[in-house]
Amino acid sequence: MAQRAKRPRGQKQYKARAKKKVA
């Protein structure tokens, strides 16, 4: 997650995908 969060663009999308993966 940290690596993907580093990318500035698409934060909302990354958060949504992260939630699905984590949940």
C-alpha cells in the first residue's frame, strides 16, 4: 500500500482499491 500511496495521481482510486484489497 505504501508504494502505491507514494504515487500522487489517483489517490482516491488507490484508496478505494486498497480498501477492497484490505477488507
